[in-house]
Amino acid sequence: MAKLYFRYGAMNSGKSTALLQAAYNYEERGQRVMLAKPMVDTKGDRTIVSRLGVAREVDAVIEPTTNVVDLVDREVQRVLKEHGQPIACVLVDESQFLSPRQVEDLLVVAIRRGLPVLAYGIRTDFQTVAFPGSRRLLEIAHSLEELKTICRCGSKAIFNARKINGTFVFDGAQVAIDGVDVTYESLCGKCYLDESGGRLASGYPPPAELHTIEGPDPDFS
């Protein structure tokens, strides 16, 4: 049975490079693949751009209301008609920007259409909160694989800190595509806390507030 794979990592962990390498590996063996990315990712327009400088145009852009199963079915028929070959694999870049329903569509593609689906993305935003698409992938993907990168201190980076004009910020919209003014730096937990003033900027109440009890202290003896 084909599977849904979620390959995730902090920014600069080589996700897009790994996706393009996977596509190359399939095509080197004479097989065809489908590359897709969410419309939300405006960087590169219809192109997947690796930080190493490798780039490739996608076969489909996934809009917020797109039914991904139907999208894949149409692409399968197009490739069969034009090239006489089936699609061997579906590869999705920046999959954190998919809706939970679209992630479920990817699972249907793997199980019902028999096509392996390789989804690449990041788990959490700059406030350490999971993207809805990533959360659903973590819940239902057959296979989870972490792509590792390092923090400036040499430890493994796990968080994505946002900078605006070179200054770290910890408030704002969940989605801000990196470009000229907005950039990101991958940090380990310690360096993230150092930059954020010792707090996780998730918006959740701190632990002390979560456990506050009105009235006298309870007797736990």
C-alpha cells in the first residue's frame, strides 16, 4: 500500500532540496512525478526554489479551496494522455500551508489511488505553534521523518524565529513569507528563549496561570 510521508524540519534544513532530489531520483529511473505547492507560498510564484539555488516549476498550485484528490486525478489523466505514463509519486512542498482537509485528501490519494505522497514542510510557526496542516500531517501520516539543521550555537535547531528588518519579533500573523523585509532564523530552544526574553511566544497562558486555584491551598497530603 502506498503511504503518506511527512518530512519536516526547521527552516534551512534542506526540505526543498530533498524534495527536488526525490523528484530527480524518480525521473532518473524513467518514472514521472507530480510536484505541487500551496498558493499561500508566494515565494518563487509557481517555482520551488531551493536555498542551494536549484529551482523547478510545479505541476499544480493548491488553492485554499482546492480538492486535492480531484487535482491529482486531473494531473494523472493529463500525464497519461500526453506521455502515456502513470504518475509514480506526488511531492508537495510547504505542506504546512495546506488545510487539514487537504492533508486528509493526501491520505486518500495514497490509500485510494495507490500513489506515494511525500509532503515536506515545517511543524511550527515563529511563535512555536503548529500550523494546521502540519498538525494534521503529524496526526495521520504513515511515516514521519525529521530533516535536521543546526542553530547558530551548534545545537540542533527546532524553532523558526522571525525577523523584520533584522530584528527578532514574536507577535504578528502566523503566515509571513520570507523575503526582503521578513526573514527567519532557525534556533535551538535555548537561543529561542534567549531572544524571546525567556518565554515561548505561543499565546498560551504560562504554567502558573494554568494551575491557579481560587481560595485556600488544597490539601494534597
